[in-house]
Amino acid sequence: MILVIAIWDGVAHITNSPLMPTARNIGKVLPKVIINKDTYLHLIASIILVLKGFGLSIIIALPTSILCFRLKIYSRIVLPSHEFIRYIPVPAFVPLCAVLFGIGDLTKVILIFIGTYFQLVFIFISDFLTTPKEFEESARTLGLKGLKLIYKITIPASLSNLLNTVRITFAWAWSYLLVAEVVNATRGIGYLVIQSYRVLNMERLVVLLIVIGIFGILTDNILKFARITICPWLKNDKKK
Amino acid sequence: MTRKNNFLEIQDLSVGYYEEDEYVDVLSKVYLSCNVHEIVAIIGKSGSGKTTLLKAIAGLIPIRDGKVILDGKLVIGSARERGLVFQEYCVFPWLTVRGNIELGSKCGADTRPEVVKDEVERLLKSTGLLEHQYKWPSQLSGGMQQRVAIARTLAADPLLLLLDEPFGALDAITRLQMQELIQSIFEEIKQGILLVTHDIREAALIADKVALLSGSPATTSKVWNVPNPRSSTNPLKLPPEQERVATEIFTLIKAE
């Protein structure tokens, strides 16, 4: 980290451009942005949008991936369309979503959903596939079948991997939010970044990126902690 | 009423799988029987279809030809009457020792809470797991994990216990302890046991019958009735009749 700052500062001094603020100037703006109540109001507005879009993705991706994992015919019907959409970059959906859903929060939620749902389905399926099949086979010889097998074995056996996937893809949701907030936003951390860019307040822009990074690390650690709390058996598992 | 003789009958069994649209036979015309309260060991070289045979009996893979009859009924699909214990991934890591056994018991014939509780307590005691009941499987040794898997499978009250090289990954001392455990548990249960093993002496030590799978596709090339089964617990010093069976098996496998 120190090395990154040193390289940045060196380049800023060499170029001596107002578009490349020095570490000292960034350092001066940092406390002002961090103690400003507005920063947090915008951050909370962004978090709410991410939770709505990403939450919706998880709620729909989990049953879809379970059905694809269990029923070959269902996966043959559903997955080709998902594969197709997965390869379309999220920013390409911005105009279409703006026309269909307006330029309010709904479009932002939908964009986060599109950006994460189609990826989540495939990673969740892969999580189910990497779970040793012996667990399900043993359970079937105990007489477990159908929904009981899914509820008692398939999901718990893959739970730690599923939660890890959620943790990793949460960062994607956050990225797509910033893409979404380009669309006529009036609040949110992405909106603050765009505002700083428009007035070329580069110190503030860099500080906002630092705030986003700190928030990301914080969220990542919260999700890591949540995973260990939800899956207490991982505490003693050396392979976790 | 449970049939005492030919409690399990495997008749003319053929099993295989598709590999790139081509059907590959693994087992062909396998015959085997197991009486009630009997241990039958299945022995054979690696890749001889021992695990495939157990999975077919458990109903986990489709049968191409022939039939498996358990207690007079044709076996179709998986059911708790045929409990299977694998060599690896045998315990559910997200459940404690008690949770694993409880899950098995809740799948059993009588799922009243007081019956489940009594059954779990009984199995925890008989498998020596009582003091470990609240531990996670990752806190246990390989031998202890196998005990949990066997207890969980027994808790579901199967008619037949299928053990797929349950001691294969264990060290020599733990293996001896587990062989003794199987012998002691066997005295308490009414089930029949089908045990897949690589170890000829282990088969001669604890089984009533030893079946050799050989050939490609594999078939039951010979079945030995072991005289005075389980008269010793020491596989290094087998009684003369069992030593003779072990030598015969070894000679036949070597000649293949």
C-alpha cells in the first residue's frame, strides 16, 4: 500500500498536473470527506440499492441453480439463455433499462441484478457440483429424497462455498452500482464520484475511491465473519 | 417376517455405464447371497467392480440385467433398508457427532422424539462416541469419523449394512480397533453386513463368507464359507481354518 502511495506521489510530482493530485493534497481532503455526514448519507443510499439488487439476485439464483443442478432437462432449457445474457456487458443494458424502467432507483436495482444474477447461477451450480457426491449418496441410503434431500444435505453441504461466492460477488454488485449511478443519480456514492469528476475536483474524487475501497474491505470482513458464524464447523476445518 | 436364509439374493447381476455413447460392462452375471445376521466380505483387485456392486445393491446406480432381492422384495432405487458407508466423505461435516447420528435416527422407522433420543444415546455408547458427541467431525480422527458414519447408518435401522472399504484409509492400529468394533457391534445387531475390502486377512477374520470378484467384466469367481467365523480378533494370527481360506484367496488372486 505504501509502495502504491509512493509511486502515485512520485508520478504526481513528475507530471505536476492538476488532474493528478499529490498525496499531501489528497491527505488534506481526506478528513473533510470522512467526517462529512453527507458522505455517509450517500453511502447508505448506495448500500440500500446494492442490497436490493444483490438480494434479489441471490433469492432467484439459489432456487434456479438448485433446479439446474438436480434436473438436467431444466438446465438444458434455462442455461443457454443465461449464458447468452451473461456475456453482454452490464453498461450495454443501461439505455434499455432506462427506457423500460425509467431513470429512477428501479433501473439501478435491475442493473445490479443483471450484473450479478447471471453470474451467481453458474457459480452456485459449480459450488453444488464441487461438493462430494458421497454426501448425497449416503443420505439417499438413509432414505432421504426430494426436497428433504435438498434441504438437509445439498444446501448444508455446499453452504460454506455458497457463502464464499456471495462474499466474492458482492464486490461485483458494488461495481455495477457505480455503473448504474451514472444514470441520472441524485444520491449515492457513485453520484458523488461523478460530481467530483464533472467539476474536476480530483482530490475529492480520489478520496471517494479510497472511501469505497475501505467500505469494500469492511464488508468483505463482515461477510467472512458471517460465514464462520453461520458455518461454525469451519472453525476447526483446516481445509476451509 | 424376515427370511433367515438367502436374506439377500443377487441373481445374474450386470451393471455398467455409458462412456461416449458406448456401454461399458463393469459387472456381469454376479451371483451372491447373504443370510440374515451374516457378514459377507467382497474381495478383489482394484477396479474389479466392488464399489459398483455395493452401489448397485444400494440402488445408487441402475442395474442393466438381473436382480437384487432383499428380504423377498425386489430392490428398486435407494432406500434406508440398505445403508451405505463410504471410505471417504463418510460423515456430514456440518453436523456434530450427535447431529449425524440423530439425522440417521430421524430417517428410521420410529421417529418419535423419545425413541430417537434413546437410539442416539445407545449408539453413542456402543460406538464409544459418548464423550465426543458435541464435537465437529473435523475435530475427530479418521477412525472416529468411521464410527460416526457406521452409527449414523445403523441409526436409520437398515436391513443390510453396506461397508465400502470403511477401514481402507486408517492406520494399522485404528484398523484393528475398528475390526474389533465391527465384531462387537455385529453381536448386537440383527442386520446383515456386506463388506468390501482389499485386505484378505481382514475378510477371513470377520466374515462368514468371502466372495472373490474377478475378470473383466467382473463376476463372482468363487465364494468361500469361513468355518468358525469371528473366533479370533487378531488378523496377524488367524485360526487354522481361516488361515487356509486366506491362503486359498491369496493363491487365486495371484494366479489371475
